[in-house]
Amino acid sequence: KKKTKDHEQGREVDVSDPCIRVVTPMFLYNMNFKKLGKCMIINNKNFDAKTGMNVRNGTDTDAGNLQKCFHSLGFNVSVYNDQTCRQMENILKRAAQENHSDHACFACILLSHGDEGLIYGTDGPMPIKTLTSLFRGDMCKSLVGKPKLFFIQVTRPRMRFSFVKKS
């Protein structure tokens, strides 16, 4: 009988059993680089009044926990708070233009308000694709063949309303 170690349970498993299926990934990324990579966190909490967006309470805790988590994994983490659409695009454009040859991967975490296909800068919405497309192979050659991880945590916008009392 062929056996393998079940690492979760700490016991041997009979893999010749027809009820057991061992899955071997068809493709694995090469993670053997000098550095794991960069992790950019964009944390939008406060929004211009003209957007009608509420403050995103709790997002600073999320950003702090994510910063600690990704740092402990070996990423070089940068956090950017309350960025406009243009600022978000410029931050990620600069990151895409950097040389990532010594890095295994790239991670980006976007914390903001959002809707289907959209993310909010502090000044309004923009397509998420505007940001992610900066890391296509033709735009960011040093990350070709490497994982580019985008984590997007958005809250659906709740509009602020002011009521004017009629006399």
C-alpha cells in the first residue's frame, strides 16, 4: 500500500484507497528570490464631502493588521492613507515601473468604498482595472511570470444626506 503523510492531521494516509485523491499542482511559481516582494496598502478612510461618502471606521485597524501580517510573511510593506484617484494611480504606476527582478511577487491591498468594478479615491470613484492593468506584462516587465496579488476590501457606499427643514 502506498502511504503519504497527512500534515494537517499528523498521520499516515493510504493513498491507494479509491476514496482518497492526492492533488498535485500543475504549476508552481518560483519563489526562490532574494526578496519576497513589495506590498502596497492603500487605506482610504476619509472622503471629500462632495463625494457624499461616509468615514470608513475600523479601516485603520484592518490596515495595521494587514501591515503586520504581510511584514511577518517577508514583504516590504508601504501604507498610504487617504489617497485621491490620481494619487492611487501614481503610487501604483511608480511601483509598476520599479525593478522587481529580485522579488518573487507583488501584493497590493486596496481598502476603500467601492462598487461593481469601481473603487473610491478620497475624491470619487475610478475603475479598479485602471490600477490592476498597470501590472500587465507589457507595462511591468520585471513581474512577468510572477504572481501579482490584489486584495480589494471595499464597503458599498452609504451616502451622507443633509436635510433642510422647510419653513
